Amino acid sequence: MINIKGAKPIKIIPPASPGGNSWIEIVFEYSPVILPLLWYDCPPVGGRGKNYTGTNELPRNLLARMLRAYPHTVKFELNKEKGELLLAKVGGLSYFRMTVERLPDD
């Protein structure tokens, strides 16, 4: 469900108040969901008849057309004191939270 192909130009939003933190917004380019193709072979119910075989190809194709891969939009608050970026929001229908540490400058 995570598929990042690229991002649009990164937007830096200045702080709303003089002592506040800046925000960084990254909007990712549209990317389809990549779902695995499964093949299954199930024994017959009650032990009679043939095995039931099939794939998830039809629902896989339908979902891939309807769903967009994550992330859509990521908005960070730049916290200079802690030296880390705290994710505040992920755009789209789902939301989750994560912390990203700043890499050393060397």
C-alpha cells in the first residue's frame, strides 16, 4: 500500500507566530496501489469433488483502480529545539503518526 514515485515541490510554511515553528508540506505524486496476485488451491468441502482453485485477480484489479497508494500528503512541524520532525498529519482517508529524526550534517 506504500508506493512513492516522486513528490511535487516541497512547501515551507512560515510560523504563524514569532516564536512558533515552521511547517514543511510534501505532496506526493499519484501512485497506484500494488497488490500481490495470489493463487489458491483449496480441498473440497467434505472431501468430495475436485479442489477449488482460483486467484484474486478480479478484486485485485478493481482495488488497484479505486485505491491510491500512501502517503498522499505529509505535513511536518519543524522543531528546532528537539532536532526532529514530528509528523502531524497524513492526507487522504487514513491518518497515522510517526517521528522522523534529523540526519547529521556530515
